[in-house]
Amino acid sequence: MQNGCLDLTLGELADWVGGETSGDAGTHITGISGLESARSGDIVFVEQERLLPSAVASAASAIITTRNAPCDGKPALITDNPRHAFARIMQLLAAKPPASGGTHSTAQMGEDVRIGEGTSIGPLVVIGDNVTIGDHVAIGALTTIGDDTIIGDACCIHSQVSIKNKVRIGNHVILHTGSVIGSEGFGFYRENGRHEKMPQIGTVIIHDNVEIGANTTIDRGTIGPTIIGEGTKIDNLVQIAHNVRVGRHCIICAQTGLSGSTTIGDNVMLGGQSGVGDHISVGDNVVVGARGGVISDLPSQSYVSGYPAGPHREKMKVEAAIRRTPHLVKTVRELRRQVDELSTELALLKKA
């Protein structure tokens, strides 16, 4: 990544991330980049000591690294957690819809809409009746917000987001392009050989500091709410069904699916393309590997993978055994051939 939008000294960046400086704190930083494309004015991030010589030899003006890393005179931002410092600096460059305040002339407002201070509403946004939007919210073009919805402060809602009726969104929430919050859940029952629709009249509650990726869908509950806990981060193309409850500070990777009425604990990590069946309970601090299929409850602290999902180490042993199968089959065939040859020789000896 290359970006020339910074205009700060190394000392000012150190203050921003809570770090210290080594070398000239007045070094002027105008961008952030990777080692392979660094140029004068850039600051680069080095987490592994083996990469330090390349960073020192690069054209970069400064390095983000740890206290004990030898920088050979190159100005450095010293921190106990270089990755966190790098992310904090990246926040200065992160693109967001403008939140300078004001409503575009093409936006359509329903009745009794309350909008906070400094909130920006982009072109062709449609807002329903009895909607409350907090302070310093940015709403991108072509977004729709349904009736009776409440959105907290400092949220970033990108373009073409669809927020349905009666949704509750907390503070500092980020909704990426194409996400759908509060779509009708997939509820049907069987009657006289036909699938009859079960109306979905619940809602969705999204707590503070949640981020939801592009084209992710979160269905409203059948009667009660679908809940996303504080600090949870959800990747692109995730499906969360009706009445799911996701805990705090979870990570849900792309193309994951959570079936209806599933409960996910706190600090759970779900790998890409994983799936959790309906009415299943997943405990706290659980890790589900990529493409893992969870079909029964998981206790806290579990690390599972595969389908059906089971203890990761056992699954790896099974996988290793499967990979050895062709060799074992070949060995068994060779042993059978040798036994047949010995049996033939033994029969000839008996005849003699």
C-alpha cells in the first residue's frame, strides 16, 4: 500500500499511537507503505527482526518497530506492539464517507425524522418515518433506512446499505456497501404438503463498535431480536439467520453461515466458509477452522475443524491417515503378491 496523505512528524505519530521515537523525532512523514515500495517520506512497519536490514536499507524515512530492534541510525517509532501502531496510523488514512454535516438535496425524508449534529446524508438516500439518527453519522449514497429505526452516534454507513424497519444500531458501527440489516428471516412451516410462510416480525439489535462487511445479510428475528454483540467484526458475504445471538468481540470470516436461533459466545472465531446449524450453542473463546461444519453444541475453549466439526488435532490425525492410505494400499498389495509367490513355491516344494 502507498499513501501520501499524511503530513506529520515522527514525534506526532508517536504521540498518536502512544509510542516513543528513536532518532530524529522531527522527521517528516508523508505516507505509509510496504517495504517493497517505500520511498522518501514513508514510514514502514517491521514486526519480524529478519526484515529489519531491508527496512534500514530502504528509501523509507522511518520504521515502526519494537524496542530491542536494531535500526542502525534510521529514525524509528518504538512501540511494544508495532502491528497496533501500524493500524492506528492507517486509521488516519482510512477512507470514510464525509461526515461534515448536511443532507443532499436528492435525499428523501419520512415524517418525524430526527437527525443529530454533524450528520451527513448522501445522494438518493431514503429514510422512513419515525427514524432517529445520532450525531456525526455518515450515510452514503443510495442507502435506505426503514421506519422506526434508531442509529447511534459516529456510525459510518457506506453506500447502498439497506436497513429495514425497527432496527437498533449502537454507536461507532460500520456498515459496508451492500449489507442488509433486518431482512425477513427464512421462516416456513409445512402444511398439507405445502411450505407456508411464517411472518418475521422481530428486529435486529447491533451493539457498539460492530463492523459488518459488504453484502452481508442479517435477518430479523421471528418475534424477538437477532443480536450482534459489542465489538464483533463480520466479514463480507456472511449470512446470519433469524434469532441468532452473537456475543462480544467475535470474528466471523467471509462466507460463513449461522442458522436460525444459534447462540455464539464471546470471543469466538469462525473461519471462512464455516457453518453452524440451527439451535446450536457455541461457548466462549471457541475457534472453528475454515469450512468447519458445526452440527452440535461446542463447549467453551474448543478448537474444532472439519465436517462434522471435531477437535482440531484429531481431525489433523485423521487427515494424515487418509493421506497415507494410497501408500498403505500399495504396501498391502505388494505383501499379498509376495504371499502368493511364497504359497506357489511352497506348493511346488510339497509336490517335489
